[in-house]
Amino acid sequence: MNPLSPQETPQDKYVVPGLERGLRVLCEVGQAQGAMNAPELARRLGVPRTTVFRLLATLERMGFIHRADNGRDYSLGMAVLRLGFEYLASLELTQLGAPLLERVRNEFNLSCHLVVRDGADIVYVAKAAANTPLASSVNVGTRLPAHATVLGRVLMADMSLEALRELYPQGTLPVVNAFTPRSVEQLHALLVQDRRRPYLLHEGFFESGISTLAAPVREQGGAIAAALGVAMPAVPLEAGRLERLARSVCESAAELSSLLNYRGQDAAYGLDEKLNGMVA
């Protein structure tokens, strides 16, 4: 067996050169001021242009690289942003939010979730499951259509009509049930109403027999970063218990917002005055 050279380590034999080159392409494009072309990448990496073109084609197919309209220049694609966002969601947001989800779950024995938006979908990133036969069946990683869920409406509440049209360029929306908005305009009208509320509560908006109560989590700057909500059987709640649940969800969302350096108005502000008539 050949001895290792002075520059090699025992781990070097496990390195995949093609993967290493692909990651170096991403690093170079990410560090560039603006877009880069293949010849410049080949020069910087010290590899043949044909190799760079193959790497770029692979990364473009996976969404990590975006090719400009001129066909020559490349920039980072949305998959890089999504990967980075999911990484942050899996660490700071979920680590900070987990104790708050558990607190709500323990107090009311209801499944509590933390959800983020990825394009037109919501993604469950954390869950505290209730110990009941009717515990929520959704798992971390589950995706659902944002426009057809209460949690999605919370996440999209601040979006303008123009932003919604960019998200749904077809104009019409897939119908899940009778509650689902059929068009971007109908969805926007719902969101305008939602903005006035400290939380949303709806029975059967996505799934018959299930009610969801949710409030927004905001990050530094005020953007909605996540939605914190509980799922429960669609049965009437005693008014006092509903008020306590709504306050707990709103205060937990506000606390998580504070941990994310949001310094705006308390999410639970005006809760007593707005409690009645909150079913959307």
C-alpha cells in the first residue's frame, strides 16, 4: 500500500472530486459580484471548460444555478436560498420554538405546530404532538398548499395583490373544498381581512372535522417568518377555554418573534377586544 503524501490525510481517500468541484462552482458564483460565465469559472477553478459546462448543467437542472437570458452568464438559483432557509429553519427557528410548542401542547393537550412557507406550499418544521387518539397526523416535512390552509393564510397575510399574482401567475387556485379561494383576488380579499386579526381560527378550512388556530411569528424587520398553530377536533370550545387557548398561541408566537429579534407590537395586543367573531 502506498504511503500518504505529506499533503494528504486519511480522509482524502473519501473525497468525491466531482462533488467538490460542483461545490466550488457554487462558492465562486456566490462570491462573485453579479453573474459569472463558464470561461471565467474554468479559469478560476483551473479545470477544463467542458468540465465546467457539465457541472453547470447539472447544478442548473437541480435549481442551484440559474442561467441568464443571454445563455452565457450564471447566478445562484432558488434551490440555494431554499436550502439555506431550511437550514436556518431547522436550527434557530425550531430550536427556539420547540419549548413554546411543548408549553402550549402541555397546557391544552393539543398538537402544536410551527410552519414556514416555501413558495406556494407550507412546510411543517416542528411539532409537539398531543397524547390523544385525535392527535394531528401531519409530520415534520409535510407540505400542504398555502392558499388552502389557515397556517398558509397566516404566512401570506402581508402579501400584496401583486406579490400573490407573481406567486400564482395562472390566476386560478386549486380547489380543496368549499372554503378554498378560487382566485388570487379571492385569496387577497381573505388576507386583507386576516391582517386585522391577532390570530386566525377556522373549522374545516383544509380538512373536515379539524379546526386550526394560528398566529404569525415575525422576524427582525417585521416580515412573517413562520406560523404557530394548534390543531383540534372541530367541536365547540367553552368560551373561557377558547380565550385561554387563543391567548396562549398569540403570546407564544409573540415570544418566539421576540427571540427572533422582532421588536414590534405584541402579537396578543387587543386580544380581549377581538376574541368575539374570530372564526374566519
